[in-house]
Amino acid sequence: MEEMDERFTRTTAVSAFVPSTLLPWALPHSTPRVDRCTGAWRSRRSMKRSLSRPLVAVTEVTPRCRTDAPMEPSAGREGFRGRTGLLLVNIGTPSSTSVPDVREYLRQFLGDDRVVDLQPRWVKRVLLRVLLATRPAKSAEAYANIWDAERGSPLLFYSEDLAAKLQTRLGARYQVAVGMQFGEPNLRTAMQHFRRQGVDRVVLAPMFPQYASSTTGSAVEMVYRAAAECYVTPYVHTVPAFYDHPAYIETYARQIERHIGARGARTVEHLLISFHGVPESHCERTDDTGLMCMRREDCCAQLRHANRNCYRAQCFVTARLLAQQLQLDPAEYTVSFQSRLTAAGPEWIKPYTDVIIEALARERGIRRLAVVVPSFVADCLETLEEIGIEGRNSFLEAGGETYTLVPCVNASDEWAEAFVRILRDACWMEP
């Protein structure tokens, strides 16, 4: 024991025997090494294989994620520590506004089992055939309305602009890349790029403030699969949902205030805080108790243990924090959910944004409305076309007079600084 490497014998406070393949420096390269401060995610098959291997003594068990850990090899330690890759992940975008490209994008997107999880399987196959036959032409026209003549998809170029600003702020020890779950640049290509750049540790940053299986869950699954294809698998760390992080809330609140004015000098009568919708079943499945999500009228009134991973509950937390930051009274703002896939079929979380926009004008007499969509950090089809164009038309036709779309935080310097704070607070980046 006295001849063991210094890094393994710093203290004798803890002594245990564990399989050698469970040690962080001896993980097998056949499976992704995943560390989220709380431990590794390992397949059952891999775990059984590990337990059958020799036992070795461990004189110290310490967290593998430490805010005081040096970023370079410390004195007395041999070897080279590779670069860290920061992967900014978003949902994706078609390559162009042509109908074939949009159809291919929708085929990938709607084909993901975390996005559309209908059972039995034949029901999903029928739905996909119908949607892929009817939706691409309409979606292509919608994309054409927001497409930049020189830079293309707003979601993509805002993501790339943010990546460039983060690269400048984080320095040469980090390699920042953008990966899309569907379309290009895809996640597999991004992981291969990291490998060529000498990246041994990947920080996965899903650019979705609130957790949903169809967004963050799908992204994490895809990255793990891509990591598993590497002969030398990288360590993968995932940045948690930041729906209540002060940096995110403060940045978005200032963005809203720039477009609606400060308290006492508002240019609008009402603020609509719209989030992307998901099926109710997606929320229900996050509730291990089966007693909270979508089963009580006040299920999202407060974040509790049972609904801590519920997308809808996290959205309401974001809305309440934004309202507090903006000093909005409850009557001055409304929360709603947009972009439901079909009018028929499974219920989606409510209230619906398109219904609320018309009701605010017709029933409440609101004439000056502002809408913000904080479930996105970069403007895209759902913000620019669905809310910015369709929402505006609906509001004006219902009797409204002034309609303001608050842009997303996109690639502003303020958001770049805020996101660095989020990364560091998640203990994935050097303080």
C-alpha cells in the first residue's frame, strides 16, 4: 500500500474494496464514462462485467467533480490531460427551406421516440405518414418567412455566434462546438470533431432551460450513443436545467424590460410568457409518486420533490421568477404553452398560447401586448414565425392594436457572460 501512487493515498479516512473497473481511472473504454457529480451511469451489462473482475484497495473516495480541482496536471503527476470540449446542443433545423430538406428534418424529428412516443407503434407509423405527407410544404413556407438570405437558419447562426463568444471567453483549453439533435451539424459529427481536437472530457450543454424528455433527454441519449462509438470514450458531463438560475433569469428579465419598459413606464398593458408545449403524458411520467403531475389543479403551483423534474412545473417557476424580477403583479402577466403537434390525439399541457392571445384581446380588452418565449434561448421558427407572425395576426384580428415580440437572448454579450456563470456554477468550468 505504501508504494501506491500519491494521488490514491492522500488520506486513509476511507478504506474500501471495489472492482477495479469501477474506479474513475480504470473505466472500460467500451462504454461512455459519464459523471454528473453524483456518479457514473453504467449499463446493467457493463456493471455485471465489472463486478466479476478483481478487487483492488482504495484508500480514498472523493467526488470526481470538484470546484477546487486544478485544470492542469498538478506537480508530481505524470501524463497529459486533454482539452475539454463544450458542446452546445439544440433541437435542430432543416438545411434549407426546400420541401425535401424540410421533410427529411421532420422525419428525423418526429421519428424520435422521445418526441413522439405513441403506443402501439403502428399508431405512430400511421401518424408519421400523415404528417410527412401534409406538413413539409406548409413548414417550408414558414421557414422561408424567417430564413436569412445570407446566413440561413436563425437558430443555427445564433448558436454558432454564441459558441464563438464562449470560445473567446473560455480560452484555448476549451473547444466549443455546436451540435443539433436533428439536421446538421449533427451530434455524431461534433463528437468526432472533439476526438480529432484531442478532447478527452465533454461538457454537454443542452440549450433548454427547462428539462423535457423530448429535448434534454433526447440530447443526452444521443450524445451517449455517439460517445459509445469512440474507441477511447470521453468523459461526458451534463449541465443541468437552468430554469431558475439567477444568471438566466436576470438576463432574460433585462431583455424583456428593454422592450416593454421599466415599472411605471410600461409601453404594454400585458405580458404573455409562452413556453413550448409537450404532451401531458410527458409530465406525468416524471412523477414517480403518480399522485401529483396533472392530477391536481395546483400541481405546478409550487416545486416539490414529486414534480421537481416536471417540465410544466419548471416553466411556472421560470415565469414566477421573471415576474418577480420585473415587479409584475399577477394580473399583468399570463403563462401559456404553444406549438402543440396536432389538435387531435393526446392532450398537451395548457393553457394554449394561440387561444390565450385571442382571449386577451377579445375577452379582456387588452390592446397592447408583449410576448416572450423563455423556453428558447435562440430565436427560431417557434418564436419568429409562430409567435412573431401568426400570433401577431391573431391578436390584431381579435381587436388588438400593438403587439411586441421580445427577442430571445440569442448571442448577446450579456447572455454569453451569463452562460459562463451557469457553466461555472454547475462546476464544469474553471472558476
